[in-house]
Amino acid sequence: MTSVLSVFKRARRPLNLLAGAIFLSLTLVFGSIYGRDALKNSVTQSRVRLATLQPDLTAKQQDLIMIQTHIGPFRAFREQGLVGRADREGWVEQLVASREQLGLPDNLSYLLKQPQAITEPGVGTPAPADPAAMAQGGAAPDVPATHDLDFELTGIHELQLLDFLDHYRTKVHGRFRVQACHLADPRQTGLWAQCTLRFFSLPETVKAPGT
């Protein structure tokens, strides 16, 4: 019995070290399994999140391509006065200036009508976003609109009228079309001309329906 205790006492330290080594090994094994499972779950979650975000990323890339494709024409339209707040005062001033520069008869009369909102077929007229601006004769910045400029001239010939419209088109800060022209009362000194120029203005940003 004494010899057994003696052997056990001598072997206790190595046995303790062996038990510690076994415990450490088991800890590392279970820790590795837990870490592997956690990493696997993390990778799975990352893949699911990536799959969820991929459509949004694709949509944003398509939007970027569209913006890059159309930014040039948009800037050109803005420089021409088609996009942004309508320069209504400038349209009238240039009309008078063009008449003076071409030396036409000093009997020009004009009327710039209130802007009219452009709506899609079947859609009601949207409420202006800036009532004060509309009351002052300016189109609301978030509403596409038309602006009719009526003018009359007497004692003008057809070619002079065409030159007048062409000169005005090249000088005015805006885009318009000749909506209507009426010529009457032909005399030796010229005709009576009444024309309507329809300007267009587009907002830089458009509100979504119902906002």
C-alpha cells in the first residue's frame, strides 16, 4: 500500500499536467467548433444581406448611367432657359429690344399671360407649390408650364416679321414656338400682325404624384 501511495504521489504532478493538457485540448476543440459555426453563420448572413442589397445597387448603377448619359442635354436645356424658373421679365425685355434693334415701327404692344400648368392626359391640374410666385406671374418651380406671350405690330411686312421672330429666337433666354400668327389689313406701309409665342418651362425637380 505504501508503495502504491508513493507511486501515486510521484505520478500526481504528471497526471495533473496531463489532465490540464486534455482540458485545454478539449477547450480548443469546442472553441474551434463554436468559432467555425459562428463564422459560418456570419458568412451566411453576409450572403443574405448581399443578395438583398444587390438589386438596390444595380438600380443605383443604372440611375448613375442614365444621369451620366443625360446630364449634357439637361445642362444645355438649363442654359437655354427651358429648365428652372421661367425668365418671364427677360422675355418681354428682349421682345422690345429686338424690335428696337431691327428698327421696326414703334407700335409694339404685348401681353404675357399667366403660366398654365402642363398635365398628363386624364390627370388633374396639380396645385402650385409656390402660390406667391404664381400670383407674381412666375410659374411654380415644381410644375411644368406654358407661358403665352401675345404681341401686335402694325406697318410690318412679312419678311420683317420673319426676321423679327428669328432675331428674337436667337437672343431670348428661353425656348418657345410660334403658336399662332394672324396677318390682316394689308396696306402700302405694311400689315397688321398678331402673334402668340408659347414658352415652355420645366422644373429642375419633379414631385412624385400625391406628394
